[in-house]
Amino acid sequence: MDTTPPRWLRRTASTSAPGLAFGADYNPEQWPRATWDEDVAAMRAAGVTIVSVGIFAWARLQPTADTWTFEWLDDVMDLLHANGIAVDLATATASPPPWLTAAHPEILPVTVRGETMWPGGRQHWRPTSPVFRRYALALVAAIANRYAGHPALAAWHVSNELGCHNVYDYSDDAAHAFRGWLRQRYHRLDRLNDAWGTSFWSQRYSDWAEILPPRLAAAHPNPTQQLDFKRFSSDALKEHLRAERDLLRTITPDVPITTNFMVMGETNAMDYADWAGEVDFVANDHYLEPGPGGLSELLFSANLTGMLAQGRPWFLMEHATGAVNWRPVNVPKRDGELLRDALAHVAHGADAVCFFQWRQSAAGAEKYHSAMLPHAGLDSDLFRRVVDLGATLRALAPVAGARRRPAEVAILFDWVSWWASEQDSHPTSLLRYRSEALDWYRALQRAGVRADVVPSSTPLDGYPVVVAPILHVVPAALTDRLARYVASGGHLVTTYFSGIVDENDHIIPGGYPGGLRALLGLRVDEFGPLPDGATVALDNGTEGSLWTDRIDGLADDTGILARYTTGEYAGRAAITRRPVGRGSATYVSTRLGPDGLRPVLDITLAAADVHSGLPAAARGRVEHTVRQAGDEEFWFLVNLTDEPVDIDGIDGAMLVPPHGPAVLAPRGVAVIQRAADHSGHGKPDPVRPVSRQASG
Ligand code: GAL
């Protein structure tokens, strides 16, 4: 394994000692030259080690098609370097300048309704436009050649949040590229016709040229056409990423390349499991959802990002010190949340903690978005909290480079199932794939059991328990893999609307859950989705919502864990479990929510001999993660509550808070350095008597 720290992890440009990187997007082009000196002085005061520069600077770098003005950026790069601050340099292609869209309006994206997305905002470019690609690559080449040898250059930042505003483009360029993509997938038109089920509603194609993106239609567009368009749209942006990356690699083969993902909330158009292998290191942006579920959502996203990075350190490219500007109501962070949220990402493997943005804008659409240096200036509570965070991250330098220690439970996360399960013309439009996955994550948190949120292609052998919520699309290879997993002693739990269709979104016939019917040992004859707000009772004391199933056929060896006691299916099975050798396959036919999932989770965890590694008082009140480097490991305990939590009983040296007490503050995070437990993949973490030493 290569143990050299990546460039962005060097504590300063002049040292190779690793530490956690700290910084922000830096947009000096919004400010006069004199402000830059104030900026770098304040960055030094805060302990900033790296900034992302040039993200929206295309118009300033290339003011006309034939003019280049790099001098100001030279100055910025030199200034940052002179102050020991490294640069994650953007390729600046995120937002095309007015001269380009005026000369080439054909690069502008088109909505599903055929409306043009005009300039005036940002990211107004078609992912498949050859014209845009040509201009973008010319810019990339110019920047890369100019700064190839610059000592501040630590990483390349391709574009910005690819797909944030322009992922679904229905233009003629998109139509052309979609056809090309389909030809590669199906080779022959009859195969496409079969896959898309075009005998339905007289949709049979006789020529590739007849095929269009799923533009606004008179009735539900063909579901497989929609699903393929989602696959294609993710691929089209991935192609753009690759084009910039490949060019950068020819010019600066030694500079690592990334692009900032958006593993957060309901953003789902980019299949990041498929993208993760395209970058030299994974970077993510995350914005806390206000309200009680926000922290769990953050932790879930950070967890998945860490698994996309395959346990290696990743880069938190953006989050917020306070309020954002793009929700209906933008509330600031509450006391303690700035530090907590930053460390919650570190807990899941982030080795860089960066914000949008360094200095809060005075003009433009984001002037009410928080930043590290707010409108109020240096003498502000927010800036003091930023400085504190910088100091905390310095104390956590030993964590840099430590890998995430795998958990014993995996939650399978599958982008194609996410897309397909939420398409239109389904039994219910209320189903939310990610909400069900989050419920399981929260249920495991409440049990005090660590879980990994893993892409569905992840090898499962190391996990005694695998939860696969709404695993809707099950190609034969996935079905086989799950069957082998259970046959070799694994405990699989899955839910309603799983196993239903193949990769073409065709029903797997013979009764639901199609591809998983044999493994689960049951047959569902009819779905019974519930109206919004309706619930049904189960005889294990829990309550279901959203969905029920009419389970008709149960295999001889399938047991019933709970039955419905109310509703149309009262008396019928609601949760089943089929033992298979030392393993088992469990099915949950309704939405139970985090608390309702506990009984079935407890049965599964007990069967798999998986236990919480936490002292009883902390279980369910903290998120527990472990990062490991050689003979040392770091326990992160993130307080999930607004109350103090007793964490007494955990052996080790407290890194954060220094000389910390045995009680975790409300919204607090503790980081404890301990001797590594080498007892194997995710074995229960032994709780040892307390002996807390102060760390130096
Ligand atoms: C991100 C974007 C940043 C900034 C930020 C505000 O989507 O990458 O440039 O707009 O949101 O929250």
C-alpha cells in the first residue's frame, strides 16, 4: 500500500508531515486586491491549509474567445504559496462566460418541456455539447499548462458539482448522444425494442433516428426509456469528467484529480458508485438538513462517501459554517453544530474539512450564504468558532491517513434501485428509497451498532448482516450473489418493493418479490400501498405505513416474525424469516420507521452475534465510528442528542476535547486514541475500563 500522504494532506506546502486539511472555496475575483492580503492573514490565523480557487473564474481568465488574463491568478497562487496555503485549483469550466453563450447558444441545456436554460445563473451547458466540450478543454489545457509547475498546486478540481443544475438535458445534442449510448448498450434495434417493451402503447422503433430523450409526453413515458435516460445522463457527465481528467493527466501526471460529488439528501442523478473509480481521491459536498433528522442524514452521507472512497481518506470539499441561501427558510447552525458537523465527516474518513466559502460574498445570489469569514468580519463569534475548529483539526493530525474500520453490518445502497423504485406509474408515488435506507441507519444507530453504507457492488463476505432496503432492481447476478451470501452464513434483511424487476425494469414473473422469492421463501400476490397518513398495526407492537403486501405463499421453512393485526391483510404475515443453514433471509413488508425496525433488527443481530461496542449509557445516543492506522485506532463518538451523554468506560487517550471529561457535551464529539484491536473484520469492540490520559 502506498503510504505517501496525498499532496492535499500536507500540513503546509513546505512540509510533508500529514495533517487534516482545512479551508474553503476561495473566490478572490469577487474582491479588490487589497482584500486578498487581509484574506491570507486571516486564513493563517484560522489555520487554513488549502483553498479551492478559480471555480467560477472562467470569464475572468478568458474575457473573450481570444484573450487570456492569467496575471491575477498568478498573483493569487503566489500569495497563497508564500503564506503556506496549498491550492486545489479548479479547471474553471463550471460556468461558461457570456461571450461563449452569445456566440454559441447551442450549448445551452433544454428542459423536459423544451425550454432553454438561459445564461444568468450558472452551469448552463449541455453535458453532451461538442462545442462546449471544445471550449472547456481549451480552458483546461491553458490552466494546466500555466500552473503545471506551480508549487501551490496540490490537486485539480474538475468543474464543480457536475450535474447540480444541468444533469437532465433534453436537447438535440442529448438526443444524438443518447442514441449513440443506446447503440453501445443494445447494438441492435430489436434488442432495444425488447428491453424497452415497445410493443406496449405502439412504441416500436424502426430506426435509431426515431428515438428521443423522454421529453414531455402526453402520458407516462416509457419506464425503461426513462431508466436508460437516467443511466445515460449520469454517464454523459462522467464522460465530461473523464475528458477533463485525461487532459489534465497528460499535462500534470503527478497532480491528483478530483471533482466534488453531492452525496446528500435526495440528490440522486449521478451514480457515484460508478464515478468513484474515475477520480484520484473522492471529494464530497454536504449541507446539513435543518431539523431533527439532519445529523443522521449527514452521518449517512458521510458514511456512504467513505465507502465510495473504499475506506481511504476523502475530501470534504464544501459544507457550511452556518445558514445556506437556497432553502425556503435558511436557519443558522445552532451552538456546537459547526464543530460537530465538521468532525462528523472526519469520523467517517474525511481528511480535509472545507467550506463554501472563505469570505462571504457582498454581491450575487449567495450573499446571504454563510462563510468562514462572515460579513461581520474577524471580530465575530462565527469567525472565532472557525478558528477553534482549525485548532481542533490540528490536534487531530494523528488521524490523517487513518482508514475507516469496517463495520459488521452493511446497508446496501443502489442507485439504479433508487431511480427505478421512484419512477412514475407505480403502486405509490409516496415511496422514497433513501428514506427507507435512512430508517435502517437510524435503527442501527439507536442499537449502538456501527454500519457501513455500501454500494451494491461491494463484496459482502465480511459482513455478518446485510440490510438491502428497497432493492428493487435485481439483475440475475445480484440475486445469485445474495443467495450465495446467505448460503454461506450471511444474514440478509430486505424490504417491500425489493426483487421486483430486472435491469430493464421488467417484472420478474411468478409473484413478488420476483428475483428474491426463492431466497426469502415467500410469495406476494398483490401490493397493498397505504394512503398518505394511513397505518396498520403489527402483532409485535409496531406500526407500518406506506406499504403492505398480501403475502400468500410461504415456504415450509419460512417463519413469521410478525403479522398484521389491522387493515386488509390482518392475520397475514408482515415480517418473515427463512433460516438457511447458519444464515437467514428476512423480509419486511411495510415501512416501520427507525423504532419499529428494532425488533426485527434485534433478532437479526442476535442471530449473527453482532453486538454494540459501546457502553450501555452511550448506546443510541452517539454515532460510533473507528479509524485505524497501524497499531492505533481512533474512536469517534458523535453526540446525536442535545443532551450530555455519559461515555465513561471507554479506554484510551482523549484527543478531542483535550483532557475531556467522561461526559460528552450536548452536540459534542469525542475522539479517543486507543491501541488498535486487530481481532479481525469488525469484531465487537471490547469495552474496557476507563483510564483516560490527557493527550499531549
Ligand atoms: C454548492 C456549490 C457552491 C455553492 C454552494 C452553496 O452547490 O458547489 O458553489 O453554490 O452550493 O451552498
